[in-house]
Amino acid sequence: MSTLNLYIKPVINPVLTSFCTGLTGITQNLLNEKGKSINDAIKIFAGYTSDCRKIVSWGNYDKKFLYDAIIRNNIKENPWLDVLNMLLFKHVNLKEVMKLTCKMKPIDLQNAMKYFGINPTGKLHNALDDSLNTHKIYKKVMKKCKLK
């Protein structure tokens, strides 16, 4: 597994609230210094994911965010279309897979880690840390299903 960590400068609400900073750990200074436009971030993301067999996330929030951005901006060119293709055909909603595999109601990421006895990495709601924790759950679910 490899990782990519990008910060996207918000356009609709460009100034972060204290709630958002408290939830994610992302500060306004961090966004101002390291943030990218969504178009630049999509180019980087599309290149990064071009060889991926699957993209795994906990739930559909990120998939929906990217899909809505494509529709809202009426984008019909690459690399956005490459990302749309990836979302439609390579995305795995691990929350749904776990629900079906473990025959349980959907649970949040934190409770899924507790279910499998996983010690969390980093801060909850930090995208990179959440993806690392999702990967740990993915390995447990695949082991339970005897899949790779």
C-alpha cells in the first residue's frame, strides 16, 4: 500500500471554521501553504491512482464529493473522467462490505477498529490517518473472507 496526502483549498467556504479545524486538525495556515486547487489535486490523484486495481474507502462520502464536483462543474475532460471511471468501477465501500461480511448493521470507522481490536493510527477524521485505519480494517475483512 502507498499513500498520497493532498489538501484542497475550498472555494465555496474558503475560510475554515474552528469546528473543521478541531475535527480534522487542518488549519487555515496549512491550507494556505500546502493547499492545491481541486483541478491540480485531481490531476495528481488521477496520476497516482492510474495503476490501482481498486480504491477502498470507509463509506461513500469521498466518492460522492468527487462525483458531485464533476457534475457541478460540468467537467467532461481528463483527468476528471479518469477519476470518474475509477469511482464507478474500482471503488470499494468497505463499510458496506463489512456490514455484509460480518452480518451486522453499518458502523463508523472507530467502532469497526474496536470490533477488530485495532489500535487506531493518528487522529480520527484526518484523511490520511483514516485511510491507514481503513487499510487495517480491509486486511481483517479480507482475512475473514479469505480474499486478497
